[in-house]
Amino acid sequence: MSDSFASSAARKVRFSLHIPGDVYLAYYQGAARAVVVRTADGRTVQFPAEALRPFVTRDGIHGAFEMEFDAHNKLLDLRRVDE
């Protein structure tokens, strides 16, 4: 299979986010439904903005994250990681 997410190693991606609180408010209010990030290995990944809700602070969302997808690119897990 040629899909880059097909192997188990490729199902996890890491990226950093720095979204100020006032900017995330647009996501929270539904004005923007998806977040697009560039991963540490250079891929572009889009996922539902609501997946970030557990990580929102008064200052917004800041940190390194790891996302895991299944073989059909469905989001399985999103967690903050230490860099």
C-alpha cells in the first residue's frame, strides 16, 4: 500500500502548536472546524479543532503534541508530549 500512514510507524505524527487564546476562540466558537499543521517530518495534517479542547488554557494552546491515526486516517489519540 502506498499510503504514507499505512505502516504502524507512520501512524503517529508530532508537531508543535502555538495558538493564542483569542485566535483559538474562533475554533471554539465553530468559525473554524479544522486545524492544519505541519508535522515534524514535513507532512501536512488536518484534524478537527474540537480535538484540542482538552489542551486549551487562558493563554491558548502551546506545546508539542503527538497524534495517532488508524489505517483510514481517523484520529485515534492526541496527547501533549515533552520535547
